[in-house]
Amino acid sequence: MENNLRELKGLGAKTEQLFHKLGLYSVRDLLYFYPAAYEEYEEPGQVCQVMEGKQCVIRARLGSGVSLTSGKTKAVVSTVLQDSSGRLDAVWFNMGYLRSRLRPGREYIFRGRASRKNGRLVIEQAQVYDPAEYEPLKGKLLPVYHLTKGLSNKTVRRMVTQALDSAFFPDDPLPEDTRLRLGLVSLRTALCQLHFPSDADSRQKARQRLVFDEFFSFILAVRICRRMGEEAENHFPLKLSWTTERIINRLPFSLTKAQQNVWHDIERNLCGSRLMARLVQGDVGSGKTILAFLAMALTAENGYQAALMAPTQVLARQHFEAFTTFVQSQGLTFLHPVLLTGSMKQKEKNEALRAIAEGEANCIIGTHALIRKEISFKALALAITDEQHRFGVRQRQALSSSQAFPHVLVMSATPIPRTLGLILYGDLDISVVDEMPADRIPIKNCLVGTAWRPNAYRFIQKQLEEGHQAYVICPLVEESEGLEAENVMDYSEKLREFFPENIHIRPLHGRMKDEEKNEVMQSFSQGQTDILVSTTVVEVGVNVPNATVMLIENAERFGLAQLHQLRGRVGRGKYQSYCIFIQGKEDEETSARLKLLAGSNDGFYLAGEDLRLRGPGDFFGLRQSGELLFSLADIYQDSDILSLAGREADFILKEDPLLTAPGHTAFRQLVDHQLEGQLERMEL
């Protein structure tokens, strides 16, 4: 349902704009705007149970008095809380009104996090409740959302509650008999219980249903895509050529055995009787791009066109520059590359479109601009997409729909275990580049606590003084009520206070406009920015050989595979590179998981360990909206649901391969929603 947000009562123009900043435009968007975490209102405990760094709820009375100290920048309210088990200092900043509200000797409920100051435990900025006020909240789980400045959790909760109770609620795409057979709750129950769970078990069942929907719709889509490809006639029969062998022999490096094996897979597919549909997986730096260039050369020599689609404009331009250098160094005069991105000037864009339509350009490199209606290929025989987890089925389908189906090659540095890959990407044959070039310098890693942060800054400064650059990754865009983690905007200011003025620090995040993101990425790529403070949007993006340090804050908030992807932004040049993982939440289990990163640079090993170690209890990490293929599902912790969705999709498609039967209309709608969602999320 695409009912506008303004149809909700009490939502004015200014608040609507704040929701738009979060990418929320319709009531349906709001319903699927999942909580990032929950506030749990526990049974109050005693002072003696308070633990450093942990959220606590205690019932205590005030000591002898409440003091208010006013400084230049902030007012400080302080007091002592006590009960039969002990005493605890409490402090509030810029909340002077509490001095008149808090009465010495009276009992209150205090909810907050304790930290150690000068050797003593102190609870800071605690929420204060009268016992009668806290009673109805006890045992509840209230949602905490990713917010933007000016928007509160209270406002979002109010609007979500209204959306859940409204007439705009979407129909359940799963028939009741299917739900019952699979043991899944209804869509209405799932959305209600995910936003406002009655208890942890209800939340888990809600999440299972919504994760199933994401996997099921995606798998149905890829299976249908494959069936269409299998039934499509191969209009582009390619012939083997010695040119590619001569190119390989003239390269300034030798292909690894793994690269050679994968190239033979690609070559055999391209020159076979059926259309190719192949996924090439390989760690960052394993040499997938040269395989794509070879495939483009073979296609062009046969008189056809090849297109390579990248997820960002910066990466598209880098691919284009690398390909142009490749063409010139090899003297490949029959290759005529052209770049096409959304930010190009209209005159440049028109010239590129003309060259593509007339067949003058036979190697086209670009972004999502390649699937716009205005583009017309003369003879597109090969469509390559870089980073499968950002470009899904809809993008490949759109590249194919302009004419006869082309061969499809998908490249991905996302290390997905083969068992899961076969389910998830069932429309593609899979090849793996599982060997690194001999000249690749291994990244040095270290896992530290927050107390080590000043040392990390000094280490970064030393690298900057040597002429290098650094990345800093934070899980949040900006400070968000109820979410305790480092954020890009505040962290950028923190770094500016530490480093000299001549050090150029720039923030980067997914809420920026495309033009601004591209400008920031380009600035870092060209060495004009020294430190890039970013969310995970750099997981796939620029290739900056001069960047030698990656510092990741709140490393416990990410999966091992994603941390490995982030780490892959450094170590891309001739210099020794380093990755510093700062662990914000220190516990034995989290430390054991993160220590694996310090001991291995093998993405496929780490992906397997991620699958083994991440249990079903680790449901709600801080994810940035729109940065992964799925909004909620995680292929590692949800591998059992992925398998269930795969079996169900195969069961349905065995009866009705293209979902054309009247009884499968709801499934087709589910697929359409999945495809539309991917189309909306395909740009960073």
C-alpha cells in the first residue's frame, strides 16, 4: 500500500520531512521501518546489583540532598542513591529542573547505565520514575528506532501505532494454510509484535515470519529469473579467441590458478550453446575485475556489446579508468569503452547514449544509469554486475529486458558459504576465486577496548604523517535516542578536536544526497581528504591504495563477514595496512568471536565461522537502512529460515514455474514487492 504519510493524524509537513530523511514516504514504509533495538523495562533491583557498563533499573531513595553545580558549559545535578544493600552516586547534566523534582528521603525508580569515575560507580543521566509511574511499564519492550535530528522515538512510536491500527494495512501474501503448515504467524501479528512485542518469544516469532517473507520472495524471484533465462534463446553465440590468451600472456602479473580455473568456466559458458548465468565470488583483492575485463574483450571481439554495472558512481569511474588503461597498455584497438553515470553532464550523457545505441561503444561501464529507459543497446551480449548483494534480481532483469537476454556475470566479494549461496542465488552457477595474488601484503589486525582509543588516534596520526590516509567506521549516522553506539557526525567533531587543523576529516553516510556522497568519495579517492568517517557505505566503494588504516568502532555491532568486507577497503596498495577493531561492549563471547578476525584474513573461513557462531539470540544489531540486500534477514543467523524458504519456493514452483496460476497471485505480488524494494535500494 502506498498511502502517503500525511494521511496519518497529527503528522505535519515538518515532521513528514524528517521521516523523508529516513527514506520513509508511505504508510507501508513506516510499517516496515523495523526497530533497531528495544528498551526493556525490567523488575527493579538493588544498588548492589549495579554493574559497570550495563543497563540497570534500581529502586532506591535519595540521600541527604540534591546539589546543583553550574559551570561555563553545563549544569550538573548530583545526589546519592541508597537502599539496604549500599550506596551509589548519581549525576545528570543540563537537567537542572531535577533539583526541584527530586525530594530527599523519597523512593524512586532509576533506569540508566553505570560507569566508573575515579574508581567509583556512577549512574549518569538516569531516567527517573515514581514507583506508581513505573509499574505499568514493567516487563514491556518498547521499540527504539534509527532517528534523525528533530525526530524522537516517542513520535515514531505514535505514528507506527497509528499505522498498525489503520485501514492502510497490507494484505497478507501468504495463504492461511501455507502459514499454518510452515508454523508462521500472520503478517499483521508479525508487524504488530515486531514493533511492540508482548514478550521476547512473540518478538522472535514475528521476526521469523518477516525474515521468511524476505527470503521467500527473493528466492522465488531468482528461480523465476533462471527459468526465463533457461527458456530464452541464445542470440549471442560467441567463438573462442586467441586474443584473450595473448592478453593474459602480456599482463604485468600472472593469473593465479584460481583465476585461471574461473576464467575457463566463464569462457566455456560464453562460447556454449546456452546463456551464461554465473556468480564469481572472491575475496577483496583476489583479482575478479581482470576476469570481467577478459569477458568483455571476448564479447567485443565477437562483434557484440558488454556492459559492467557498478553500485556507485565512484566505483564505476574507477572501473572505467582501469579498463581504459588496460585497453591502451594491451593495444586493444577493437575495444571502445564508454562511461555512463547519472551525474554526467547532459551533453556527455547524450553522446554516450548515441555511441551505445549505434554500437560504436562496445564496452559500457556505468551505474544504475545503464538500466534507465532512455538507454538502447545495439547488441548487448554480456551484462556484468559488480557486487551481487547490492544489485539484485531486478537490476539483472532490467539489463536484460531491453532486448534479447544477454549472458549474465555477477561478481561479489561477499564471502557466502556455498551451501547458503546455492539456496540464495539459485539462478546462478557459482565459481570461487579462493586464492590471493602472491604480492598481496596481509593486513595486520588488532582488537582493543575503548580505553585504547587515544593510542589508535596516535597511530593514525603517524600514518598520516607518512603520507597515507585512514577510514573510521561508525554504526550510526548521528546520535540516536536509545541507541548507544558511536555516530559519524559526532565522531567527526571528536576527531577534529584531536588532530591538527591541517588534517582534513570528512563524514560520509547513506542519508547524503548522491551528489554529495560522490563528491566526498572522490575527495578521499584523490587524496584531498585524510580521514573518512563513514557508516558501512564504504563496504563496497572506492579503491584507495593510499589508505592504510581502518578503525572500526563498536565492532561487536557487525557480523564477521561484514567486518571482513570493511577491512578490505585497506591493504589495496604496496604499503603495509592495518585494521583496528574497537570493541565497545566487552564480554567473553563477543571477544572470542572478534578475535577470529585478528587471526585470519580469509573471508570464506570467517563466513563459515560467522555462520557457526552467530546464534538466533543475536537478532538486533545496529543496521543502516538500505545498505544490505535484506532489511531484516541475515543469511548467517537465519540460515535455517533460508533453507525453509528455499524448500517452500521449490515446492511452489514445481507446480507453477512462473506463478501464473490464479491461486498464486499473492506469491507473485510478494515477488513484485521484493523486486521493487531492490530497485529502490540499489544506489548507496
